[in-house]
Amino acid sequence: MRGYINRSEVKTFSIFGITLLAIAVLCYQGKLSIGNISSLPLFILLLLMLAANNLEIPIKTVRTKKIKSIFNNAQILEQMFSVPVLKELETRKELVFNTKLTLNLGGFVIPASMIIYLLFTQFNVAAIEIFLVMLVATVLLAELVNGVGIVVPDYIGLISVPIALILAPENVAYVIFVSSIPGILIGTVISFFTIDREKNGSAYINFGGVGSFKAVYIITLIAGLMSYFN
């Protein structure tokens, strides 16, 4: 686990919770689905994603630069991103982070498992085309915020919605989900490998977690709600 939930995060997750209440009603009525994931499993997975958003699975440790400006901006970064930057700065080596790379359970592992299942049970060419668009958009818009990790715009997944409505209006929920989530997740991983670790760094890089969980969860909610109209 990393960090805590500040007042801003409480507001955000309260909105997610209220949205889930409405989705629970629609799922109870059997009106929502994503591909072969029917209403009840979909609601359970959405609930698990939100509940597991602060659980991290460590995969590797690398060294990145601890730049001096982080010390001046630590408190602001904590308030903006809800991460314990001040605590993470207390490491033995003054100018180096032993950066832990982690996969977020709610924002990476669970949605990635859903994607794999959907791709094995259903295939759509339009989803692959939009995935490439989302991948490029994520790589271009993602940035490493020193002390925080890879950050993408919360609403980046909306790029896929109008394109999916044009290319696959009959299966829009599936296409939005299968294109957006891999585009965001793979895009953040690629962004990490393109940063200059001698000039930037963070104690943690959370794939699907801090900096990208909201983007993943918002587009998942939108994909589920879009299925109501199919």
C-alpha cells in the first residue's frame, strides 16, 4: 500500500461511490454489460476495482534521480496527489531513489484480467484501431511528476468514446473498454521506459495506481453505462 486519502480524494471517491449506487440498480435490472461480462459480474468487478485501488503488487526496483526541487514542492504534491512524498524523501542516499515499480490491483491487475478474458471470448477490429490511438495519446500526454510517478489526465479515456461511436456503434461499450484500458496501461509503461532517470525520479512508480487509477476507473464506468444504450 502507498499513501493515504486526503480531502480531495474523499470527494472523488464519494462521486465514484454514488455512481456505483446507480450502476447497482441498473445491474440488478440486467441492463448493463461489457462484452460477455454480464451485469452482476460487472458490478462486482467495478466494486473490487474501487476497493483495491490502494493495493500494490511490487515487481521490480530501479534507481531514479531525487532532484532537489522535490524537497521544496513535497507538501504541495502530497495535497495534489495524496501520496506521502515527505516520508518517501527520507531515504539513505540523498540524491537517489530506490524506486519500487508496482502494479495496482484495482487499476491494473483486475482490468487487465477483464481485457484478457474479453479478447479471448470476443474480437473486434475497431477496438484494435482505437487502442493504437489511445496508446499514442497516452504516451504523448503522460508525464513523470517527480516524487509522484507517471501521471495521465483523468479523462483521457474520453478520446475513445466518439471514435467508438463512429466505428462500432453496435458494440460501443466493449470497444471503449478494450481499447481505452490497454491504451492507458501500456502507454504509462512505455512512458516510464522513455523518461530520463538521471533527471527525474520517484520512490514509487504505480502502474494503474497513483496518477492513472482515476483515468482507468472513469472510462470503465463510462463503458459500462454506454452498454445501456446498445
